[in-house]
Amino acid sequence: MGTDGLIELDQSCWVALAKYNLALATGFSLLAVVARTTVPDNELLLIENGAFAVLFGAIQTYAWLSS
């Protein structure tokens, strides 16, 4: 149980991975909002934080679906 055919992990590992990536996605989303409000001219920082939020959110969703 808890395998996706690619990585063999038990359910508790998938849940821990999902929670960790949820925290990362939330953190990078908050950083993107803070960067947008405090330094509106720094678009690179905003794009980087948005990309990290999407990436870690996708990994988090994948981990939840695999558990």
C-alpha cells in the first residue's frame, strides 16, 4: 500500500513528504506575496517564489495521491 509504481514508500513516508511539501509551498507562496507588496520592482524574486510554490504544491499533491 502506498506505492505509485515508481517509488516504494510506506504510507507514513508519503504523508510526511506531503506535509513537508505543503509547508514549503505555503512558505514560498507567502514569500511571493511579501515580495510583491514590499519590493514590487523585483519581478525575478516574485517569479522564483511563485515557481517554487507551484513545484512544491505539485509534489505535495502527488504525495497525497500516492499515499
